[in-house]
Amino acid sequence: MTAKDADPLPASFEPLTPIQENTLRVIKKLHDEYGSFPTYSELADELGITATSAYDGVSKLVEKGYVRRRKPRKSRALEIVFYPFDEKVTEDGR
């Protein structure tokens, strides 16, 4: 994969809208459940929207730097770059 195959990362992360937050959470949830990133159709089914709307939503996450497409036009090629919802772990592991 060359650098031009992957989406570039912006210098800073822009805040997400509530819909974008939900989309990112669902992408992570589906990845955690199935061990691979969802297709746009799978993401759309989970969100109750069309595959085109899912693609548009992911594109906004890519623009803001939270998600990247490892290889354009390939199925399951998403990758989460930054997931701001992870629980903080303290030094004692809780």
C-alpha cells in the first residue's frame, strides 16, 4: 500500500456530532463483536439507514481523522484511528 492509497490524517481532531459519535461507536461495536470492520451495508443495517448514508457518515469521520480507509474501494478496509470513548484506566488497572 502506498501513501496515496490511504486517506491522509488531519493535523487535529474536530469534534463529532451526536450522529457521528453514534456511527463511530457502532463501527467499534461491530468490530469488537465480529473481529473485522463492518461493510457499509452492515453498518447501515445496524444504524437503520441506507448504505449510501453510512458511506457519507464514514466519510465525515475520515475527514475529521477518527477513521481511515486502508484501501479505497475495498470491503472491510476501515480502521479506527482515534476512539475518544475508551474508558480511562487508572494506575491500579481499574
